[in-house]
Amino acid sequence: MPPAARATHSHPHPPPPRSSNKLIPYLAFVIFSAIFVFKVDILISQTISSARRNQVEAMMRRGSEKVVVRNGTFHQHFIHSWGEDRAHILEDGELLELSLDKLSGAGFESRRTFLFAKIDMQIKLIPGNSAGTVTTYYLSSEGNRHDEIDFEFLGNSTGNPYTLHTNVFCQGKGEREQQFFLWFDPTQDFHTYTILWNPKTILFLVDEIPIRQFRNMERYHVPFPKAQPMRLYSSLWNADDWATQGGRVKTDWSAAPFVAAYRNFSVDGCVWSYRTKSSACTAEELQSRPAMTAELDRRSRLRMRKVQRDHMVYDYCRDRWRFPRGPARECRYN
């Protein structure tokens, strides 16, 4: 390769070093520019933040003058516990519907647990042929020795009445069933079903009429649910192996989906804290709050006895076939 060609391909010598004094103006310019940009950025951020804050405050002022969108009752107090998309909360959270088809039913439960409460719920049951279906509404604790207070609505074929099934479990033992035919059609409109549970008694009421009482009779060695906090549950499911006429009438799936509706939930109760293992109610409140001290007066007892005489269709206290050794101890006092 000729010398000229070698020269053009050889690496050039590095440039001579510049004097450090010549770099000072450049460094000063860079530092000044960085500080300027930083301050401008802060100013812009503060301006944007102030504008957003003013906008939020203006929205809040406008919101205080108008009706604001809020979570409704069922959004606040319940969670959809099973049944995928078969539970629907409607009307801004004030109406809940459960549906049942051949694949599944559905259920929901309260976010909070209670140690004593008065709970009201308006329910409209499945119209038409509801045979084989069960709509439940009950309080229950957890574990094998759980306590439970049950409303269950057993469906029937078209034209035949629903059976309202009630039961009380104490420390895991139930078998305290009483059943009723209601004096109205529970599928045509909403009706109020109440569970009142306090240290003295358990009351089942329908449209404010007492239908059953289970009194605290611990002094007679009868267990009473008073130590385990309970959550409210409700569900709609298929039980055609036993629910209607002992399982003789099966669910007609051609009528599915079956829908039960809930509204106007209210509770006056003592919220239980699992963190502190204590109730929100003081001992004084348990002795003074109306829901915590309520019992049947003479007039209410007479109304209850009339309902039981006219509409009760099963009473475990009178079932000698199931209990040949005689009725349970509480039967003689309730």
C-alpha cells in the first residue's frame, strides 16, 4: 500500500488539550440554564396543582348545592358472596335481585357482624311456579357449633301457597322448626320480614306482626344464642329434593330464571369487632336501647297466638313421630 494510502487510513492524533479557563463560561451557562429550567418547572407544577385544587373545591361547592351520586344501601352493607353474575344491585343501590337458573343460584351477605340486632328486610318472592326453590334470609355465626336464626321461603307450584320455614340453632343444634302459610301472596308485592335478637328473646315478625318467639331460658338449662356474633345472609337456590311436598314436586326449569327481590334493609344492632373481640354496645345500651330490651307485651302475644292458631302448619314441639321421647325442654316455656 502506498504511503499516501497508509496515511489516510492511520488514526489521527488526539487534539491538544483545551485550556480549563475557556471551559468556565460554558459551565456557568449550563448551571444557570439548569437552575432556570428547574424553577420554571416548579412554577408550572405549582400553577397546575393550584388550578386542580381550585377545580376540586369548585366541584365540591357545586356538589353541596345539588344531589350527589352515592353508594346505595346494598353497596354499603352487603357483598355478593356467590353465584357469579346472578346478583344485581339496581336503583342506585336500593334494590337487589337474586336469580336462579339450572346452573346456579346466588347469595349475598352483610359486611358486618352483630352481637344482637333488629334487622328488617322487604322481600318479594318468586311469582308463578316456584316449586323446588328456596329463598333464605337468616343470621348465622361460623363453625361447627354455630348459632343461626332462619327465615326460609319454600316455593310451591302455581296456585299453592309458599311455606314460611323458621328455625333456631344454638351451639350447632337446630331441629326447632316452625312453619307457616302466609295470609297474603308474598309474590305480588314486597313485605317486611324482621329478625329481632336481643339478650332476652328472639322474635320473628312479618309486616310487624309477631309469628314466633324463642325466649332466653338459660335458667332452665336451654341454650340461647348470645355469645357468637352473627352475619346476615340471603340466598336463592334449588332444593327440589326436599323443598316442595317433601321433594315430590321438582323444579320446572322451563320457567327459569327465577328472581327474588330485596329492598328497604335496615338494622339497629351492636356491631362486633373481630379486632378487639368486643361489641360496639355498652352494658348500659344493652339495658336501655329499645331493640335490645324489646319483648312481647300482652297484645302482641295474643296476635302471635292467633297467627299460630290460624296459619301454623308445623310445630316441632308437637311432632311426636320425630321426637318420641317428648318435646324439647323449651317447648313448655315458649
